[in-house]
Amino acid sequence: MKSANRSGAQFEDMVEALVSSMGLAFIRGFTFGRRSLGTKRTIDFIVADVAGRKLAIEGKCQHVPGTGKDKVFADLRDINSLPCPGILVLYGKEMESLRVPLCMEPNVVFYDDLQDYLVLYFHLPLNMAS
């Protein structure tokens, strides 16, 4: 397994552990629709609560320079095409350079803010915030 795939899978494991620890239901690797070239779209997670609220989560993890930052805007387009709300969660040293340019983007959350975001989105008790 390539290093990028391994770190991406490890990041998905981190997101899964967080979501699970908060008592939320989820599906990992949810496939829906197609892109313009015909390839299927897959979102990392669909998360849901007992009230029926759903949130799509796509993660992007990059620790060293590469193409991950270039894919952020394509991932945002995919998220905006979903029939439910969604966010792009960024993690890793290389993604930190996007913190300021994307700070006003409502669909971008950095991993260190994800728990608080989920508390607010799913109306969870405030004592569950980090």
C-alpha cells in the first residue's frame, strides 16, 4: 500500500473513532452518483443521528507536499453536489497552509475542530465538545 493511501486510511480510522465515540451512526465509503467522466463518486462517511440529520464527511490528509491540496476544490464540488449537507475535513502538515485561505469556507473543517463541529451540527450536549 502506498504511503499516501496508508495515511489516508489511518485518517479515516481517526474520523471513524471520533464519530463512533460520539454515539453517531455512520456508513464508511458511501458511493453515490457519477462524475462528468462517468466515474462513481464515493464519500468517506455519511454520519447520522437518531433524529434523522445526516452529514457527509470527505477527508483529505496530507503530511508532505503533493497533489492533495490541488484536489480540495474538486472535493468541495463533490460535497456541494450531495443531496445532504457535507463537509471537507482537512488534516496534516501540508493542509495547514490552507487554514487561512479556507477559513471562510463553510464546508471546510480542520480535524482539530471536527468534534466541536459535530456537537453543534447534531445538537449534542455541549459537554461533548473538546
